Amino acid sequence: MSRDRLSVAGPASKQVDVSKASAGADGRDCLREHMVGRAAKFGRVGRRVLRSGICLGVVTCFALAAPAARGEGLPDALAKAYQTNPQLNAERARQRATDENVPQALAGYRPQIIASLSAGLQAVRDLLPGNVVQSANLKPWQIGLTVTQTLFNGFKTANSVRVAELRVQSGREALRNVGQGVLLDAVTAYTNVLANQSLVEAQRANVAFLRETQGITQKRLNAGDVTPTDTAQAEARFNRGLADLNAAEVNLAISQATYTQVIGNPPAQLRPAETVDRYLPRSRDDATNMAFREHPAVMAASFDVDVASTTIRVAESSLMPSLTVQGSVSRSRDSDPTLGTSGTDQASVIGQLNQPIYDGGTAASQTRQAKEVAAQSRLVLDQVRNQARTAAVSAWVAHEGAKIAVAASESEVRAATVALAGVQKEAAGGQRTTVDVLNSQQDLITAKARLIGAQRDRVIASYTLLSAIGRLDVKTLSLNTPDYLPEVHYHQVRDAWHGLRTPSGQ
């Protein structure tokens, strides 16, 4: 911004020397001193505005290492997202539904009890020998109780329970992976709001300076100190500043809406975000090894392989014999249409052994199908491991690159600031034109924007690397919120024999 003001002053003093050549020496000296004084004034104002822009855009809003006294910090936002994010809560509900597969499988070990009751009206007309007719209106009713217990079903129940438990384990890892994604989305939303706030403040300071510069240039044009070219240049940069401010405000509004969606509430006064370098591995090899072993996607795929392998034995159980025992008691009245008895009481215990011989090929097809699914799951596991390894390497490289980008951007801002000050001084002495100062100022504004983006990327890259190794969670970050423990619900429902209400009371 100060570039504009100084750039306006520089060419003006040069024009005085040309257009006022016929004046006396005293008049030239007085006018030159006047113009140099105004140029110095423009330079001082410009430097103040630039310094304020740098402070607002780089230090105040995005100083990663300086803690703030008040406002909402990134750990607070992450805790809110962990508690209220709809995507994460939906995944938790899905996992609770998956837990119910275990008691359903365990039901195969338990007896099945069925009570029956029937009643009605029945008209009977019996023709007996000797053309004797016997008729009656009966009111038959029957009540009974049947208990069935499976003793052996080809280990289908045991393998089904194992499959259900493995699916619970896989679901927990999938839940952990979704949790990592939600926390990373929260980090991105938080840092985007911070960065866009910084850019908006920098662009506002830029517009304020350009507006003032344009007004001063117009006054100097009216006084004959500058040419219309200088005012046109100042006006063009002012309009560009307005467009850049509008774009920054649009991006800020979008980032604020995204923040509300992910975190659960609109952003208030946000504190500077810090990296999580202290939780990261020390080398690329450590990162890839951790991702290969500990990433929740890899763990979930490993459990899926076990699920598919055990499902083969479930399908094979259909080809094996099954043994059941059934006990029943019943009482019936007026149920004999021959009218020979008025009531019957029965009790029985029956054992039944079934051996499938041929079912049309259904069981054989299901077994072959299960084997192919198992082969597929092993290939998927290899694919997921390769993806995890690649993601870890990419995250590591991006994290290291972000460090270099921040350092380079900081150096660029410092160099651009020094360059602007030099151009301003040269413009005050008539050695630079207005466009030179405007370009130098634009270089500084661009460098500040690049530094703000680099600092934002630096924070996101550290959290991305932590997610890539599978450790972006509440426990690692020590967030001030209770950790959701899916095993609590699992143990609440695993051995439940009855009951329609969920542990949450629904």
C-alpha cells in the first residue's frame, strides 16, 4: 500500500523539474522540498498500513506458536465435532446395529419356545352303521407348548458367532477411520476460517490504502504534479483491490458455512492453530510402518478377510447333518370329529437327525461363492495396505514440504518488505515510477497471502500425517471430551436374552 503513495510522489518531483524549468532557482528548490516532504509522508503512511496488514494477516490471526488468551481453540473445535458431527454419530449408530449381529448368532445355542392356542366352532354329523345318524355342535380348543433345542448343526452356530464378532471388530475400525476423517475435516475447516479471516483483513487494509492513494493522486493531478497515467494506475489497482477483497470475503463466508457444518456451531473468536509435530514419527520409514500396521482401514480389511474365511465354514455346514430334540405338551377339548373322546392330553420328547443328500446344488454354490469372496477380501487387503503406505509417504512428503514453504514464504515477505521500502525511497527521489511502487506493493500483498496459505497448509499437513499413520483420535490429542467406547454397547447387548429397548432407552 505504501508503495502506491510513494510511487505517486516519485514521478511528481520529476515532473516539477521539467514543467517548471523556467521558474527561478528558489522556486524550484522550494517546490522540490515540498514534493519530497509529501513523498516522505506518503511513505510513512504506506509503511504503517503495510505493517498493520502484515500484523493482521500473518502474526495476529495465524501465528501458530503464540497462544491466545481467549476464544475458541482448535482442540475445543475438535471436541465439539467429535461429540456432535452427524456423520460420526450416524457411524456410531451403524456400529451399534452391527453389535446386534452377535446376540442374533448366539440365539442358535438357545432353545426355541413356542406356545400355541386355537379355538373355534365345529358342526359334526356322523353316519353310523344301521343308518344311525349322530350329530353334534363342538367348540374345539387346543393349547400347547413346544420347546426345540438344536444339539448339532455342523458347527454353523459357532462359526456364525465368530463371523458376527469379526464384523464387530471390522466395524469398530471403520468407525475409527470415520472419526479420523471427521477430525481432519474439522482441522481443515478451522484453519480455513483462520486463513480467510487473515486474508480479508489484509485485503481491507490494502483497499483502504489504495483508496487514500487514489484520492491523493487525483489531488496531485489537479495541481499538475502528476500525469493522468498515474491516476489511471492508482484507480486500476484500487479496483483490483476491491475485487480481491470481495473474493476473500466470499471465501471466508464459504469457510464459515463449512465450519458450521463440520463443528456444529458458527465460528466465534478463533485462536491460532498449532501443529501436532510432537505426535508424529521421526522418519518416513516409521510413518509407513505405522500406517501398514495400525491404520484403521488396514485393520478393518484384515478383519474382513477373517470374516470371509469363516463364512466358508458357515456355508459348508449346510452339507453336514443336524440333530435336534423337541419336547411338547398339549391339551385339547372337543376336537374329535368322531365324537369318541371329549378331550386329549399329550406330552412328547422327540429327537430328530437330518442328513442332507441333495439340495439342488445350493449349498455347494454358496460354498464356492464364499471362497471367491475370501479371495477377493485378501486382494482388497493388499490394495488397502498399498494405499495406506502411499498415503503415509504422501503425507510425510507434504508435511516436510509445508515446513519449507513456510520458511520460504517468511523470507519472501521479509524480502518484499525491504524491497518495497527501497522502491519507495527511490520513488521519492524520482528514480522510480508509480507503477514500480504499485508492483512492489502487489508483490508484498501476494507474498503475505502465500505465507498465510503456507501456514494453513503446515497445520493441515501435520494432522494429515497423524491421520495417515492411524493416530488421529481423542486419546492421542488429549481432547477435553469423553472417548466414545463402542465396546460398552457391545457388552450391554451381547448376552441379552430378551428386551426390546436399546441401552439408550429407545
